[in-house]
Amino acid sequence: MLKEFKEFIMRGNVLDLAVGIIIGGAFGKIVSSFVADILMPPLGLIMGKVSFPDLFINLSGTHYPSVAAAKAAGALTINYGIFINTVIDFLIVSTAIYFLVAQVNFLNKKPAEVPPATKECPFCISAIPIKAVRCPHCTSNLE
């Protein structure tokens, strides 16, 4: 059983999948950092000095200065600023994956099939040009 498991793990597809998941997780962290630390601060500045992670709706009725303070107090909140960050993360990751898959599909594109240049004579079974109306071997009329 251990030998079969080792053979299963060592197959190319399983290793490729594992590497893809690890790289995808690391890429997701990079994109999350890009969105939270580089993209959203200037966007918040343009929109009137808004800090997106601090945008929330407090459902408890008590005022809290930040999401962290509301969470520490155990208040129920709708954290729509964090949700906006997550949506932007998703859009960037899905766009990058789309372009990656499109590039791989382009590189793996099969060449177009070339139409056959010859056909078979039904009488003598010889290969003859596709446009031939008479077989050059048996002189049969092909029309």
C-alpha cells in the first residue's frame, strides 16, 4: 500500500497540481499585499482620504472608531471595505489567471489541418491528385 501511494504521489500530474497550488497561494498573497498596501491607499486618497479596511457598518448601535475596535468589543459589523479589497484581489488574480491560460492555450495551439493533396482512385487504388478527373494509372474516368 505504501508503494502504491508513493507511485501515486510521484506521478507528474499530482506533483504539478501540488506545485500549482503552492505557487497560486503565494501569488494570492502577493496580490493581496499589492491591493491592500499599494493600490487602495492612493485610491482612498483620491476618494477623499478614505481607508477602505476601516469602512464598516456597525449593527450594534454603539460607535466604534475602527473595525478592529468593533471586533475587540464583540460588536456585529458589516465590513464592506474589507469586502471591496477582497473583490479587487479576486479580479486581479482572475485576470492574471485568464491571461496565463490564454497564453498557454496559444502556445499549445495545434497547426491547422492541411487538406489532402491526393485522393485514391476507386478502380486501381492508386494515389492521384485531388483535382484529377481521369486516373493516370488505369485511365478510368473519375467523374
